[in-house]
Amino acid sequence: MYRFLFSSKWLGYLLLAAIFATACVFLGRWQMDRRAETLAEINRVVNNYSATPIPFSQAKDQFAQLDPAKEWTQVELKGTYDAAAQRVVRNRPLNGQPGYEVVVPFRLDSGETVVIDRGWLPIGNKNPGSPDSVPAPPAGEVTAVVRLKHGEPELQRGAPTGQLASIDLPTYAAQLGYPLFTGAYGQLASETPAVADMPVAFPKPSTDEGTHLSYSLQWFAFGVLMFVGFGYAARQQARNAAIDAEDDEEPLADGAVHSAVPAARRRPVTPRKRSKATAEEEEDALLDAQGF
């Protein structure tokens, strides 16, 4: 009944179904991997973002090479800003708006230097390609609380004087001419003393995992449905073949039978026996016998 499944056409259909299902599984697993990355980031934000700041002495190694699990950890720093070495970082959107970020070297009381990202600035209206003004950091001794962030890769594009294409810490250090930590930088949470003119503070990262789970389940379901559709099509094909076989065995108009069964195997058709003669027929037969 289902021998047609071994035909080249149906084997081709099965191969296409298998390829489609494999692609769906791959896409579903890709969405699951993205969800795992998102959940890991959410856990880091939940655990570290609002935790009690630790002193620089405990976070020094993280500024040299940041452990991903320590991202967003709050660190308290004491020292002074090097305002003359301040830079703005290009192409930094915030809430869908284009703009810049302001990075400044911060020299610690111990003599070591880290980079602090003080916040975001909108694009300027006076000078194309730069903000209208860049707020100066506080002068003198400053206590800053920052959140640890990974440095960014170097971008293969230039930037005007006083700007950076990305927060690429080795490139920034080469411009400064003195050593600084290049394993991580600090995103400003607060600073004392405060100044009136400040860049826009960064919002808290989202803790919404998004739609990765639902998308992955949808892809897995599509892969299963492909085989369900293949099975349904095969069943319909088998039913149609059975109906065609029954139609071939139905009697034709002239009384002959159109069937795939050989004639020798068909049961011969015998004439029906005549029913008992009626009274009129018996009376006519008697008169004929008497010569009338």
C-alpha cells in the first residue's frame, strides 16, 4: 500500500523534509544559545549592578583582565581626573538617539591610571561631527564609584582629533603616552564632589530575556510539522490509490467487469432459475395438449 514511498519522487520529498527539519533544529538551538547568553548577562546585572562597591585594591586584577562574571561590579576609586586627556567616543546611540560618550583617564592615589566613561552626550547642532560642549570633570581630589566594563575592539576607521572610534583601551593608552589599565574600564555610577554640568547618566541594563525561548520553540515545532505534513501527504496518496483500485473493479454498462483479476479466476455467471408457472400458464398448456 505504501510501496510508493520507495520511489525516487517520494524519497526526494523525504530528503527535503529532513533538510528543512535540520535547518529548523539549527535555528532553534541558535536561539537557545542566545537566550543562554542573555540569561548570563541578566544574572551579572542582578548580582553585581547594585552590590556594595569594593575598593580598588580588591578590583585591581579585574582592571588588568576582567572576569566576565565580574562585569558590572561596583568599585570605589580615589584620585584625580586628567581633564586634558579627555576624549569623546563617536557613534554611541542611547535610547535610539545618536550621540557620543565621554571618557577620561583617572589617576589613582597609588599612581596607577584607569579610564572612566562619564556618560553620554547628544550630537551637536553647532559643529557637525562633535557635541556642542563637553562637560569638564571635577577638579582636585575625587571619589568615584564605577561599574566594571570590558574594553572594546579596535575599529578599522579613523576619528578626528580629540575623539575615539571605540573604547579601545590600548589605542587610547598609545595616545596618552603613559600606562593605564587596558583590561577593563569603569562606567561612572557617581562621583564626589558632584558638578552641575554632567553628561547623561547611563540607564540600568535591561533584565528582560526577550523572545529567544518562544522563537526556539517555534523553530523546533516547524521541524516536527514538516514530518507531520509528509506523513499526511503519504496517507492521502495511499487513500487515493485505494479508491482508484476500487473504481477499476466496478461493473461496466454492458455488464462486463473491468478488473485486474484474471478471467479464469472470476466466478462464472449462471442464469437465474425460473420461478414456478402461474395458473394461467398451466391452463394454456392443458388446452394445447387437448388440441384446442
